Amino acid sequence: MTKSFTPSLFATELKPLSKPAILGGPSACNKAKWIKWPIWVPETDEKRILEVLRSGVWSRSALVNEFEAAWAKANGAKRCLVVNNGTNALITSLNQLKIEAGDEVLVPPYTFISTVQAILMNGAMPVFVDIDPDTFQIDPAKIEAKISPRTKAILPVHILGMPADMPRIMEIAKKHKLIVIEDACQAPLTEVNNQKVGTIGNAGCFSFQNSKNIPIGEGGAILSNDIGFMDRCFSFHNLGLPFGTAVGTFSTGSIRTGTKVRFTEYQAAIGLAQLERLDVQTTIREENANYLKSKIQDIPGIVPYRLYDCATRVSFHLFSFRFKKEDFNGLSRDSFLQALRAEGVPCSGGYTALNKQQFLKEAFGSTNFKRMYPEDMLDYKKYMELNQCPENDVLCTEMVWFTQNLLLGSKEDMDAIAYAITKIQANAESVKKTLEK
Ligand SMILES: Cc1ncc(COP(=O)(O)O)c(C=O)c1O
């Protein structure tokens, strides 16, 4: 596709392009200006934490209950359970949805490692479904080909804060009677057809890790409308002790195997403070993402994300686009990132191909897996052949990310990012000559 573009002028102000900073020109952005993350308000947030400290009640109690009720309400879910991180929210959900040894779970390769570790930690087998090259999400058109008699669940990830194609995923899940666990760790308040992600499948999992849109340092949550399941999750996260409808036949003691991954009152105090800001911040991020996308989408070699039509709100944990080196005179992505950083724009290349990492081989070679699976299922070479994801391989070499705090800046900040990219693109040849001698 030919794009109309005027490389010698920057479209907003029609200002002549200066030399890229990497070649000695002035940088487009003042790095020090970007909003630091996490944000806290000393007057209110510190008071909340001090109150917890002085109360001496530091383990799970009233504030944790309050935070759970607030997060359930914000999402329109019947119940929420908070745990110590998003990884354990996933592990707990899979465990209590009875994802076990011998089960296969369909998962995209473009995600954080936790999504896949949660499957392995329950003794189940991850089966990778390649991504949609335009939306970067699990490709619904490729799911059915990966379903086998062992398939028990689909684990879509709303990666980068953008929603997966939940209407199609739910349709496939219904047809094949599969469980759906949404990894919404990057997508708080993202919506599909006006419904919050994490409330569409059987369970939804969230992360409150420091870089996330609700930063608590560490923390995670499970949402579901299934009360029995949520009671079992509570029991599991608290050493298998009875809770709610999850009661045993014995009068005392634990009723199931479990772990201890409880949230603390400190975490709840910070979380409640962060929740007060989340809605407004989400709106700002979305407005800036839409604006930035409109400013850069016509630059040759820059191909931003596409959203599914069903996306009605997007949290933009990360702003993303593909970098096409062929439109930048063959400049490598690493050199592009280097040049962009020199302009004062923090950026990264994102994930590497997860389905090719060492941990899968290690899991297959473990005594646990050898006892749980027939030999042919642990043939690593065969597994690798079946789990190739060529679209994801290319994406991992082309992706560029901006973290969400950049999207909390002003429109002028977005203009400055677009200006920086425009400068690099117009001078791609000299940048390449300088950086790739
Ligand atoms: C997509 C995804 N899934 C799971 C997790 C795990 O969350 P946590 O880091 O809170 O354990 C994260 C967060 O890093 C994530 O981005």
C-alpha cells in the first residue's frame, strides 16, 4: 500500500525536520518530562498506608475485603478474590477450574511468561495458537485447528491492554465445551461490547505489579460470577481451609490441597488509592493512544496495532506498532530503538518468542511430567514442530512498545513522539550509516 507522506515537514505544525538526535541534532522530547510511574499522592496515599501500619492489622482483613468489593464493582463482576500477584491469580484459577495433568490449554505465544507457567504449574500442557498479525492477539481463526480430545481450556490474553476477539473465542469455546480463562493482567477496564474483559469467560485474572495500570508493587485478582468457583479459589489461596460454600465433611482442618498467596492490608490500601485514579487515567491513555496512532500511521514503515470492532474501551498498558525496516532503508529495529531513545522517547522491542524458550524443554524432562504424560507427548522435537507460530516470530522481530506512562502525557508530548519518528524515517539512510557501519 502506498502511503501519502511528506517526510521533509512535520504534519502538525509543518515545521521543518531537524537532524535526528543520534546524528547530533536536538532531541525531540525532554526525557525528564515523562510522567514517572508509579504515581502516588503523598497527602492521601501515605495516610492510608500509615493507618494500616499503626493499626497493627497487616494481614488480610477489612481493607482487603473493601478492595475486592471495589474491583468486582468496577468490573461488574459478582466476586473478586485478590492474591499476591497475577501469576498466582492464573495458577489458582486454572487449579480450581480443574485444569490438570493430561489437559491441553490453548494459549497465544505473544504474552508474558506467567501465562504459560501457570499452565505448566498445574501439570497441564500449553498448546500455542499463533497470533493475528494485525491485532497481535490470539488468532481465533487458528484456534479450532489446535483443538484435540485433550483440550480443556482456552487462555486468551488481552495483550498490551487491547482485547482479544472474545465474541469469536466464546463461540468456539461453547461449540467445543471448553473453559475460558482470560488473562486480563494488562487490561484493567478494557471492554468488549461494553463488557469488561475478565468477566466474559469462566474467570478473569489481573495483575497489580509495579509497571501495571493499577500499580501496587505486587498483587493480582480473580474475577468471576461463579460463586462456587470463587469460594474454592479462596480456599485454595488460603491453604485449602474451608470458605463460603467450599466446605468439607470434616468439622476441622483443610479440605483441599492449597497454597498461601494472600493479599495484605498494605496492598489493599495502595490499591484503593490507585483505583480512585484508574478511570481518568484510562481515558487519558486511550485518547492519547488514538491521537498518537493517527499521527504515525501514515509514516512509511510504521504499522500500528489494529483493534477488533468489538473493542469499546482499551486500557493501553502498552502502545505498540510494527517497525518495517524495508521502509527505513534497511535500518534495523535495534538501531531504530536506539535513535528513538536518543530523541528522548523511552521504548523497547517487547517480547521474544515464548514458545522457543528453554523452560518448556525443562518441564518435559522433569520427573513430574514424565510420570504424567505418555512418552510421545513429551517428544520435544515433535512438540516444537506442532507449536510453531510463524506470525509471532515475525512480530517479535518487528514490535516497538511505549509503556503506558508515556500515554499520560499531553497532546504535545504525542506530537513530539511522532516528530521524533518522522525525523528518523526521513534520515533513515544516514542513521543506518552511522549506527550500522
Ligand atoms: C499478560 C500477563 N500475564 C500475567 C502476568 C503476571 O502477573 P504478575 O507479574 O503480577 O505475576 C503479567 C504481568 O507481568 C502479564 O503481563
